Amino acid sequence: MRNYKQLLAAFLLSTGTMAIAQTNELVIQTKKVGAEIQPTMYGLFFEDINYGADGGLYAELIKNRSFEFPQNLMGWKTYGTISLQNDGPFECNPHYVRLSTPNHEHKRTGLENEGFFGVGVKANEEYRFSVWARLPQGGRESKIRVELVKPNSMGEHHAFAAQELVVSSGEWKKYQIILKPNMTEPKSVLRIFLASEVTVDLEHISLFPVDTWKGHENGLRKDLAQALADIHPGIFRFPGGCIVEGTDLDTRYDWKKSVGAIENRPLNENRWHYTFPHRFYPDYYQSYGLGFYEYFLLSEEIGAEPLPVLSCGLACQFQNKEMSAHVPLEELDCYIQDALDLIEFANGDVTTTWGKLRAEMGHPTPFNLKYIAIGNEQWGAEYPERLAPFVVAIRKAYPAMKIIGSSGPGSEGDKFDYLWPEMKRLKVDLVDEHFYRPEDWFLTQGARYDNYDRKGPKVFAGEYACHGKGKKYNHFHAALLEAAFMTGMERNADIVHMATYAPLFAHVEGWQWRPDMIWFDNLNCVKTASYYVQQLYAHNAGTNVLKLNMAGKNVTGAEGQNGLFASAVWDRNKNTYIIKVANTSDVDQPITLNFAGLGKKDVLIDGVCITLQSTNPDNDNTLASPQNILPQETKVVIEQHLFNTILKAQTFAVYKFKKGVK
Ligand code: AHR
């Protein structure tokens, strides 16, 4: 291993610099342990945008499984004698199909589902097909044949997995079989046809991988949920975003419709189906199959505090200028009751109405909900006047619950300036800030939180991402600037208590918004450079902030700081100092980490440096090349209490040293 002098000499040679390079000395004050870093600090924001839930994380492979899309057979192709009925066993989803013997023009009666951009299946994995069925016209039994079919370029269909299923009752019953394809196919179709002469009714036709995340039947795609768990998130916010508000009040996310038997959860529209006319997805709806119970369970299973966001009684204000899209104040009670009932659903005893439902769904122990957000991107006087009665009611019933209010859709400006004082007046616990901003914004916001009022609510940076100019999405440079900006959050962890990048997921064939943290197709996913930034922060969050200065100043990328951003934390559980430095400049920078205040007997051992870097700032990870940008870990050795190194241009680095005693 080369020492610092050799490194510096090589650096000077490579840059052709004759003068002695001035090192950037970052002084870490080890003696004074600063503010606690909240376990919630680095988390996840989830919304059903970009087919994030239906067609994504929610592992259901069948689209429009209950025939409730406004065009009831959307996603289905039918042939033979098939009819749509509407007096089915599930009150909220009354439609189903009836399959009868075909007339002489058709050889068969059946239907095919196209899935979400195809039905993706993997060789030798098991898939659980289930259906509610009955024999409406009597008979002892009827048979259906269930196939996975691969369409080829000639328009021919080759069945590569098939099973017969016997329906044996005139009463509605759930039937299931396992399909085990012998080949991998991202774009198959599910075909069902009548294989006997007895008429059969079919409802809630479903196909799930057996191997879901944690094996739940109404489960989640394992690779996607695992990617979430691998971050070690402290908080999990759901279910959005704008879908919380709805384009109108009727289509807001209504959590009560998302719990209970999945067959009876009604369909909701998904505003991302049509919000951007140039990204129009007429088959994008919310099945609510991934509902609030599943969100709470996922939070628990990935070790994150759940953070539900509820409607405050204002439909999307971007799309509704009229008051008619707002709940009149005197009619707000049922919205407030929804919030109180949700807390009961999460935390209530099994003898309570909503606690009982949670128990019946499989989780008698409470989910221990501590945070609730009311309203997403709201603004104007209409927001605080609606939020106020929520605050009063929640405080009265659940004094320990932490309430989160909004500062509107922007990172600054009139709406933001109006809402922050209003949130202080209402004494909410945290204020949600959103910033989807370009590179130059991130470069100049390193000190954003340094002068925030310490007496008011804390900050929840609830949606943010660096949006590159031009046609760059999820490129390395955006991730680097997010990392740089996050040093400012970390330095101010006394006031910034939560931060969640957004959006989380995007299907490569069905996105409405980019950049996003994780991209996927029907079989695989790819973690972006931004994902790795989030992961590096979450894995190296530490427990307490340490003061870190360069020439007596916070390192915020300010003038004279050579494009450097830095923060330091102490991890009291691991006895480790963790220093994060982003070099946003185009040149390598000599760096000295000076651990001030350590005693003579203190030694720093087990040094590690993890870097995230790309020689091409426009580079990104793709499904075809998912490993273009990955964190690289090397061991480093520190001399005494000074660590000298060269931090490469355009690089984010995390340095870790364990404190020991000689
Ligand atoms: O994350 C995408 C959208 O951005 C969210 O739905 C909304 O809250 C914000 O405008």
C-alpha cells in the first residue's frame, strides 16, 4: 500500500502541478458528541406510480383479476361462449365471467390475460393459480384447463405449463393449482379454457409466485422487497404521493377500502394512468391488493417505522382550482375519523373494532404506529384550516402520536414560506418538504438546514431527487449531488429526522416519472446509483453527529471549499467514526481527516473506505448492465490520528475508523 506522500507525489505528477497542493484538512471534533441521529433518519417513500404496486412490488401477475376495470374485459382476450355477469359473491367486485360450451363456430370457450406488460415467469419456480368458481347450471363437475402460453413472432401460441382444475360445486368456492413452468418467459399470457361441457363461472382469477417475500400468499415480489430491506430503512412512508389526495375526493386513497378480504377490496383509479398525457397508461388502476395491512407488515419485516399518509380533505390542488374538490370544514369529521380509526387499526387492542380486523387479517399484536402524516402536497389557507382539527383530535386521542404536516410542493417560494409558520403555529411534530430540483440547486443547498429554527417542528425531507438537466436520468452525477446534499441533512440531524428519496420504483415499460430509485422489468430489477447513495447513508448512519470543519467552517461546497461536502458521525454501538465526503469537483482532491481531541492512548483501527464513483458522470446502471456503478470497499490505514488520502474527482466516499485503546 502506498503512503500519503507517494500518493501526493503521484497526484502532483498526474495533474502536472509544480506547486505544493494544498490539502483539504477536515477536522473532526471527537471529544464533543453531538445530536442524536434518529433511527428514522434514512428511509423509503413508496407510491403506486410507474406500476410500483400493481404490476410491480405487489406480486399478482394478473391484471383486472376481478373484471372491475371500467371496461370489464380490459386485459383479457375472450373466445367462444363467454359472458360477463354482475351478481358475484363479492359485493364490492360483483363482476365475473361465465364460460359455456361453444357454439359450432368455435372449438373452445376461454380467455387469456395479458398480465402487466406480459406475465413474467421463471423456469422451475412454482406459481399459484387461484380462482373462485361455481357450476351455475348444476352438473357434478366441470373442468378448466389453465396454461401459461408463450406467443411467438408467428402469432403461434405454445403452452409451456398446464394443469386441469376440477370445479365441483354449485356454490362459490376458491380453487387453486400450482403451475411449474420449465422455461423462463417474461411475456407469457395466462390462458384458461373450458375443458368439459358443463358451464362454469369464474371470479377473482389470480396468479402469484409461491416464492414471494417472506412467503405470504397475497405477497410481494421477492427481489423488489429484498431490495428495500437491503437498504435497512428507518422509516417507510406509504401509500404516496399524489395518489393519497386523488384527482377528486372519490378517488383519493381510502385506506379502509384497502383492508379485509382481498376479493372484496374495490378497484380505485390510479391518477398516474392519465396525469401526463404523453405517458398515458389506460390500464393502470389500483387493485388495493397491496393495502394498508400489507404496508404495515412490510414495514415491520424490513425493520422500518411505518409512516402512513392520509387525505386531509383536499383533492389534488394542482388539478383542482375550485373549492368543490375540497371537503367543507363542517364535513371533515369522517376524514378525521379515518385517521383515528387507522391508528386503532395499527395499534388498537384486538377487542377494538379496527384492532380486531387487524387480528383477523393475521396480526394480533399491534404494529406500534408512531407517526402519521395528514396531507401530501397541499397549500393555501385551506390546508392549515383542515389540518387543525386533525391535530386536535389526534392529540386528544393519541397524545404520543407524532403528526406530520406539509410545506407544499416546492423547496422554497410563497407556498413554502406561508406553510412553515403555519405548521409551527399548529405545532405539528414534523414538516414534510419536497424537492425535485436540478443539479445547481443541490450544489448550492449544502447549508440548507444549518440555520433552521431549532425550536419548531423537525424536518421530514419526504420526497427528493436530483433531476438532471437534459435527457439524463439516474445518472451518476445526480446521485453524487444527492450524496453531497445529504451531508447537510446529516450535519443537521438534530432537526432533520427523516429523509426519503422519491419515487422508489419504476417499471421500464410503464413509467410516468423519472428518475426513480429502483427500475425493474417483469423478472429482474436494477439498483441505481441513487439507491447506493441511500444505502451507504442508511448503513452508516451512526448514532450522533460530530462537528466537522474545514478552516473553521462547515463543509458545504461553499466558495473556496473545492467542491467538497462533508459530515461526520459517531456510532456508539460500533465505537466507530464515520466520515462522509463528496468531491463534486472535476479534479482529485488531497484530503486530510484530522481526528482532533483523541487521547494519546486512543488508536484508530480497522479503517475502511467505501467509494461510489464513475469516470463518466452520465453513466448509469441498467437492467442490461446493473453493475456499472457499485460501491467499492478498500481497507485503509491511518497514521496516528491523521488520515491523508486523495479523493478522486466526482466521488462520494465513506471513511470508517474504529476507536480502540493502545
Ligand atoms: O413522487 C412523484 C410525485 O411527486 C408524488 O406523487 C407527489 O407527491 C410529488 O409531486
